[in-house]
Amino acid sequence: MGNSSRRIFIKSAAMTGIMASFADSVFALDDHRNLDAIVEKENYLESIKQELVKQWPKNRTINLVFHGHSVPSGYFKTPDVRTLQAYPHLLLKELKQIYPYAVINSILTCIGGENAAQGSKRFKRDVLNHKPDVLFIDYALNDRRIGLDASRESWEYMIKAALKKNIKVILLTATPDQKVDINDKTTDLQKLSDQIVGLANKYKIGLVDSYAAFQQRISAGGVLIDYMSQVNHPNEKGHQLVADGIMKYF
């Protein structure tokens, strides 16, 4: 091989390696939904964590507000509501273990069967009046009824209204529906979840990608029915998976 041919070969091999590396990075981002690129989980709630460690008389009440549908409401097998086994309460229980001096309100503004368009209409009246320190929004499961565009408009309205009040916002993607193939990337649940990831990235706010967490658990050999109380509601094990995702911010 002559010098000219050798240089061409080396350049070609180098480009191949670069492209392979780039492709691996792209596929890795796709597999993990680029979750850690939204915001740094350890730092997003830093100001809240500083408040949580304060002792009386310097501490104050911290309000965590959960806005959404039947899942954060605590519905298991409808009409059975198990508040103490749903992720808002599971989160509160874990927070109290690591922040023993904190006064924390876990406030539910959820309505079973509601979608984001309905939730946005009562947002100022029913949510902002609680003066949230951290707001969690969970509507994807029911937004299939209104479609991507209406869902996006409603989520953005709530996000903007909260950020205007300097509220920390954490978005949640869907929990599973057993009638939907959780590994099918073309479903409405997947599209809505992808849209929520995009909103978290756009506004540089928090994200708990519950749908991806369930996908990863199933891909690792888990059985979806073991995490569900009925076809579209998680059981305590499923709620714990969501709570675990939220806890990464605290």
C-alpha cells in the first residue's frame, strides 16, 4: 500500500470509527430517552432541599401539589381509592425519613377521569391557590382522548402559569395501560410521553419518565400485570416505581 493509499485508508477508518461512536451515542440517547439531559436531578430542587433541612423556628411548610387524574388520586381497582399506597403518599413517607424536621403538605388536586384540558381550566383556582413549592403534573394516560395538540396546549398553559409564580415543576409521563403494548413506539401513550419529555426539555424543568421506567422494568424480565391493580391503574408496586423516580430529585 502506497503512502497516498495508506492516508486514504487511515482517514476512512477514522471516519468510520467516529460515525460508529456517534451512532452509539444516538442509540443510547434514544434507549434512555435522554432523561438526565432535561435538568440535573440532584440540583433542580436545591432551594427546596435547603428548606427541608431547616429546623424550627427557621423552617416553613413545604407544599407538594399533585395535579392529574385517577392515578395520583390513588384509584386502584375503581372505585377503590388507596391513598396511602399511591405515589404521592409513598413519596411523603420517604421524604420524612430523610427530612425529619420538615413540615410537608402532600396536596392532591387530582380528579379521576380528568384530562389536561379539563385540569388546565381549573388550574389557577384549584392549584395555584395552594401556593405549591413543587408541582407535579400527571395527565398523559387520559390525554389520549384529546390528542397531542390539545394536550400540549394544556400542559404548556399550566407549565407557564406555574413558572410565572416561580414554582418548581416536575412532569410525569404515563403509567401503563395493559391494553397497550408498552414496547410499541407508535402508540398514543408513547407519543404523549415523548411530547412530555420534549416539554420538560423545552422549559428546563423536572421530568419523571414513568413510562420509560416501566418499559425498562419489563425489558429486564418483569411482568406488567405484577405492577397493576386493574387494566389502567398501577398497584402499590407500580406506584413505588413512580415514587422512586421522583425521589431522585430530593
